[in-house]
Amino acid sequence: MNPDSHQLERTLQGAVIHTNWENAYRTPENARYYDMAIQYIADSLESSDTLSLLDAGCGICDYSLRLAKRNFKITAVDFSESVLKRAADNIKAQGFQDKISLQRENLLALSFADETYDCILCWGVLMHIPEVRQAMAELVRVLKPGGTLVISESNMDSIESRLLSGIKRFLGIQKAQVVETDSGKEHWVSGSFGKLVSRQANVNWMIEQFAAMGLLVEKQVAGQFTELYNRFSSKSIIGKAIHRFNRFWFKNIRLAGPAFGNILFFRKQHSCSSVSFLSQETVRK
């Protein structure tokens, strides 16, 4: 394991980083986008009483609850015990104990048997894992042949990423340690919450890696065009305008290339034995 991963795991187990994320992203304006995005995902899947769905890295179960309201049954897992307690409170408060089951899992070594799930949602999680190939391989392993994996990741080739990267280099104001890897640009930061990595993904690399593991991309659409709203008050005119533009782009254009957020749908092609072999080969590279 990457030595930094131990520090990262301590950060993710704590409550501070999850509170920071909730304050930044669980706003009323963002909720309107998440409702649209989860509805789009739900419409792309076939809901039934027998469908098995895994929310990998569920956090406070925001996405799981949205899916439960759309008649999905979900196994929601996360590494952090503190965030799972908050997730349990949210599930109970909204009365979805019969739709969502919680358990603690590490995406680098899932306890589930091969080919357990029909669908997997992994929203904004892989970007925080240094050993991203291993996490990807685990998701592939537990997905059934013919099953669907949906991921949401940041796009290093987006207009926002390229523009801000150029400005920060020019002004010399880069606060994070930026490490360029095959999988994307990793931004390492430290603070009162601990140490954290956020990767802006090389989306083409991810598509190629999943293809080598037996998953072919079926659909790639824009998520939010930009996350610059985080630099403004959600109640400000600029902040509201950015959110409106994000919703417009997602609803009417969906072109992924220029957008900061990308949502990708993959379909598993192979049986578990061939996927396991390909996954191990990929992890070793």
C-alpha cells in the first residue's frame, strides 16, 4: 500500500472531512442537480425487486436515498465508521431501512463474492484512492457479467481544470501538491482534517483500464460543467447563475469533454474468471 494511503485512511475515517464535503456540496442548489443526475441514472437502469445494487463509497447515503425513493434496493458501503453512523441516522429519519442496508467495506478489498451485484454506483470515490487500479479491479470483480457500473469522476481535460491550472501556474498560487500520473492529476492537500488526495481523472485512461478488465463504456455524459460555485456564496447572484448553467448543460447538452464532472456507464462483458485475470494484470502494471 502507498505510505500516504494510511494517512488518507485516517482522514476518511474521521468526521471532519465528511462534514466539510457536506457543507460544500449538500446545498439546496446542488440538490436540484443531484435529483436530475440520479433520475437520469435510474432511468438508465432497470429497477426490479430482484436487482442487486451496490453504492460503493456511500458517504451519508445521499445517492442511496435518492435511489431508494425510486424503488431500488441498495447495499451501501463506506470505509468510515463515523459517516456510516450519520448514514444510518439519515436512512432511519427518512424511513428507508427496508430499502438500504449498510456495512463497512474497503474498496481495495471488498468482502463480497465474485459477481454479486447487477449494478454498482461509485460517485466521486475513486478520485480519493491512490491505488485506483486496485479499487477499479474490485468493482469489476463483484459486478455480474452483463452488469452496469456507473462512476462519476472529475475530468482533468475539462475547461475548468485547464483554465485554473494555467492561472495558478502563472500566478504561482498553487496550494496543493500536484502529482501527474497515468490516471490523472492528483492534488494532495493537508489541513486540520488530515491528508487528502483529489484526482482529476484522465478519463480516457480509466476507459482503457476498465476495457482491459472486461468493462466497455456504453455512455459518457457530462455531470456538472463546473464546480466554481464553491468560490461563491450559494445565495449570491454568481453562485446561482453557475448552478443554473450546470443544470442547463446537464439537461440539454450533456457533452462530457469540456465538463468538469463526467458520468460514465460501463457494461461488464466477461465471466468472473477472465475478469479476475485481467484485473490482476492491470493492477501489477
